[in-house]
Amino acid sequence: MLIIKKAIDRILFKLYFHGKYKKDFKNYGENIRWGRNFGFLIIPKSVRLSCPEKIEIGNDCEIDENVYLQCHFKGEGIVIGEGSRINAHTHIQAFSKITLGAKVLIAPFAMLNSGDHGYGESGAIMDQEYIASGEILIGEGSWIARGSQVLGNCSLAPRTVVAAGAVVTKSSEGSCILAGVPARNIRDLT
């Protein structure tokens, strides 16, 4: 049954979705795999996208089920570098630009967020203007482990590891392992 589903997926992709995605996204690379075990070319219903016209996806990327790529309509968008892999239940929420370098690995349940609710005025927080919290740059070859968070105005050097459950609030200088809440450098990588 799975073989038949994959065959139908590939036929539909070639006939319709390949052209549609090229129009819908800011950039849509080649050989992008979606869903469980990254086996399909058509974006599954479990993946949520906001403002795909602000999303750039490089070649050979893999995006698992239940991922949410959320760009604010006034924001700067998301860039996913070539060969990157985003695992299940990850939420990337961009107001300021979020850039993943090539071959970035993001484990399940991770969160990257470059925006914030305004809270300076009186009244309900949810009624206030959404504000930028600064760009996020994840360097090439980095790994964002399960359940970790990277907040706005953070730049991670290439080959940085963010440990499971860590909350990154500051940029890293060189390749290292960041752990804790807030995350700090626990070991340099060579």
C-alpha cells in the first residue's frame, strides 16, 4: 500500500504540485522530502505553513510531519539551507528573519522564535502589536536537540550543538555545546 501511495505522490507532484510550490514559496529547491520518514514530495496536511511566500527552502531538505513554519505577514521570513532536516513537532516562528545554514539538524519538539508580543501599552497583551526580537542565524552543520529553544537576536556559529531542553538567549562565539536555561557554553568543539 505504501508503494502505491508513494507512486501516486510522485505522479501528482510532477503533474501539479512541483509548479504550485515553485509559485507559492519564495524559493523552493529540488528533492525536498516531506512527512513521516521523509518519504513524500507533497506537503502532508499535518505540516502547517504561514506565508509560504516568505519561506525559502534549499535543495535536498527533509521536513517531518507536524512541523509548523510560521512567518508573520509583516515579518522577514525563513530561509532553510541546503540539506537541512527538521524533525516532527518543530515550530519555527519568524518575525525577524530566521536562517538555517546548510545541513542543520533540528530534533523533534524544538522551537525557534524571532518575535514577541508587545506589552508596553495598557490593555490585553494579545491585542498589542507583535514586535521583532532580532534575527536568528543557525550556522552550517549545527544540531538543535530535542525540546530546545532558540530565541530572537541569537547567532550560532557553524557546528554548534544546542543540548536537549536548552534555551538559547545569547549568540555563541565558536563551535561549542550550549546547555542549560539560559544556555551557556559547556564545551568548545574543535
